[in-house]
Amino acid sequence: MTTLKMWAVSCITCILFLSAVICNPVVKITNGAIRGQNLKSRDGRDFYSFTAIPYAKPPIDELRFKPPERVDSWEGILDATKESNMCTQNNHFFSSIRHLTLGEEDCLYLNVYTPNVNGKLPVMFWIHGGGFLAGHSGSNVYGPEYFMDKDVVFVSINYRLGLFGFISTEDDVIPGNYGLKDQVMALRWVQENIANFGGDPSQVTIFGESAGGASTGYHLLSPMSKGLFHKAILQSGTPMCRWAVSPSGLIRKRTEAVATIAGCHFNTSEEILNCLKQLPANYIVELHNKLFEWVNHPCIIFPPVVESCDLNQESFLCNHPFTDFKQESFVPTIIGLNSGEGGVFAASLFNETSLLYPELSTDSNRLLPVLLMYKHVSLPKHMDEINNRIIEKYFPSGKIEGDSHLDAVKMIGDGAFITCTMDMSIKLTSPVYFYLFDYQNEFSFNQFYGDCKKSLGVSHADELISLFSLKELNPKGLSDKDIEMSKFMVNIWVKFASSKIPTIDGTDNGKTWPVFTSIEESVLLHIDSVQPKIVKNPLEKEYKFWSELPLLSRLNKNTSPINSNIKDEF
């Protein structure tokens, strides 16, 4: 072949390669080749999208209620341009779809978005929320367009939910925490493959909201996750929240209840496992919903559990965060919450003028422990004291009334989120940076939680409006003012992921964000505009009130919450 011909062949090869990269990017990973697509960021920047990438075998048939297994390799080029299945679920948080069972068991997929497949960029690994029973990573809800204006690689994942992800007999037969073990498998996949997408496996920041925030916190505590990430952001959820962890024995009892309702005949954990493996997926979702005690509460019935940690298998969580807190990963961490978290429940309890469930007022001593999820961690002898003090603090008339919307938001937000976010912050020995998100977007998640049309404040999940393109939930998009806040929030998160110390405005020359060290003496970042303020902890009084209640009295080491002679355990 002449030199001219060789030059021509070389040119054609280069042209074909560049065309493939620009138009239909192909990336080789451990299990095979995948083809993605080219998309545009919010500001018009080109980025590469790879969706529905399998990171584990489908957890079906014999793999149901088992830890995730590595996915098999494939021949040819896998199409990574479609949306993946969401995991089987019934989302009772969103009133409009509460009656639907959605998703498939074959759901262990992740998405990767990158502005440069040949770079070495920080990686941001997103874990969605949804009470450990709902949610997904799809781009129609968690669109990556805002982050793709920046030099980061963004990864989002699905993980098993509800009974599929968190059922447990609290022994080595069904140890549980499968949804969290799925997340570990996805983090391992990132370590093996993310460099092929232009990501730096030594700069991985995990972040999540609600149950995703609690999951992120669990990775700080789990020996399985050690070394797989380097920073963390916990948004509106930590392992210290009562809704995010179960007392010993409770999930075993609920699992037995599920098996009994299903008609399983069992004397052993093995018999429960074999029976539940045979049931249709949709029926398993229905079984989960039969355990609600009042309306759709407690909102989380199967949270993570402490495992027996037998040496024969890899365990995710060996110590209860309330009674034996043990940190395994010592990495810089952002922790925070929103000013009106309680809207997540209050929006479905009221309309414009009335309390939709009058029994919440007339029978508050029975229902408050269910709503605020202290029924199974507080001793019965303390219930009246707890209930009375809560009503006295939050409801001036002495009872919950039809116009108590904002009082209910305050009670629920303080009781379910403030104490646990701050407890996590002071227990971690690595640097913690605390925030309070207090910016009211034109759109609010309260519109999905219920039919109450009154303004309920900056609710649970409202900060997500600033971080993600919520194409399905907010098709109108953001106002100019909300876009300004959105870019500001993305800057702060990306700055943290890409540098050693965060700044309060997300710029290289911005003021350093002070470390949170104690409840009484620390300051936090109050985000109410694009000019946030460092303020003395404004939540100290609320924290003190809730932390002084005997809410966790059943978790005393001398008291077994499940083996005591108490009838109303599940």
C-alpha cells in the first residue's frame, strides 16, 4: 500500500471514529460495548447520555430476595438510549398515582451523563428518594441537564424497593437491605467503569434526598461501602431518622405478617422465603400496603435493618445507628433540610378549610405516634406525656383543627427531620457542612402530596426543583428567578464535589462554608436567595424540644421492643 493510500485510510478511520463519538457515542465497559446519544444541557452544551445500563443481574426468580449479582457480559453493542424500567412499586406519597402498581422486578440499571468521555472529571452519584418503597432514576424526573453545564460526570441509579428491597427475617436466610446492597453494587460498577466515561473514580460524591439521603448516610456507616466514594451530601434524610431504621425484631414480625396474609404455611425463615418467591410481583406490592395502620401511615413500613453479620456472607449494616453508631467512611459531608419539610404529610391531611381526617384531632393519642413514627421506639408508659407535650407546643387551642395547616407542617417537619439531621451531623467525626434550604420556587412538591391548595412553605423535596430538570413533574419549567437559584444550587453542589472545601456561593473565591461542630455553638448556611447567609443555628430550640422527649425509650439496652408483652407491634 502506498503512503498516499495509507494516509487516506487513516483519515477515513478517524472521520468514522469522530462521527461515532459525536453522533452516537460508543463506550467499552467491563461487560461489553454500549451506544449512547448526544444531548444538550440547559445552556446548550453538548453532553453524552448513556441510559439503562445494567449493573447487576435481574433480581428475579431465584435471585428475588438475594444480594445483587454481577451482570453477565454481552455480545455486540448495547443500546443505551432508552429509559430503564423503574423498580416495582406503589407510590403512596403522590395522591394522583397512589392506586397504581408500576415498574418491573428487572430494574437494576443506571444512567451515566458526561460532557467529555475522554476527561478525568469528578463524579456525582445520585440516589433517589421515595421512602424506600417508591421512586426511580429516570431522566423525566431527574434530568441531568443542569449538571451537564458543569465539568462533572453524573450517575443515577435504580435500586430495589419495598418488600423486594427491604424485607427481612433478621437472620441469615433473608438478611435484608437488598436495596442498599444494590447501591453498593452500583458504586462498585462506577469504580470499575467510570473512567471510560471521562470520570475520575477517585473523586466520587454520593448524594441523595429523603430515603436517598438516608441511604447516603448509611454508606458512611457500612463496611461494604468503604473506599467506594469520597464525599457525601445528605438532603432531608439520615440514618438517625426514626423512619429510616427499624428497632430489632420489628421487621421480622412484619415479614411474618406478610407471609401469613399471603397464606404461607411456615415454621422457619426458609419456608417464608420459598413461599414469597412464588408470588406475583404485583401481589407482593399489595401485601405491603395491607400493613398500614392508619390511611397510608406509617409511611415507611420496611426501612433498613441491622443484620446479624454472620461471617458466611457480606453484611451491609452491623450496628444500630441509634444505640451503637459506628462510622466507617470518614469523608467531608454536607447535611441539611428544608424549612417546611412537614408539607409532605400535611398536604394530604387538610384541604383549604378543613382537617380531612377528624380522628387526627379526636384520637391524636393513638394516631400521632403512627404519623410521627415513634410508636415502636417509645415505651407505652411515655406515650401520653409525649403526645400531650407535642400538642401543647404546636397547637395553641390544645387540639389539631381545620385551620392548623402550618402548625401541622411545623410539627411534622420538626419531629421527623430536625433532630435526626442534626444528630447525624454531630455524630460524624469527619467535616460536616450544614444547610437550611428556605427558597420558595413557584412550583412545589406539595402539589403532588395532596389536594391542599394553601401555601405550606418550602416542602420536602423542594430543593430538587433547583437541581434537576423535572420535565414530567414541572413541565412549565422554571421562572427567571428560579433559574437563578437553580444555577446557584448546582454551583454549590458541584464546587463541593470538585474541591476540598465548599464555599457558600459555589465559586472558587467565595467565602468558606464553616464546619458544623455542635448544636449550641455552630452556624449553618441559610439558603433563602442567591445570597445565602451564615447564621447561628436557628433550629436549636426545636432540636432541644424533640431530643428531650423520651421518644427512644424502648431502645434502652435493657428493654426489648419486640419481645416485651406489647400487642400492637406492627
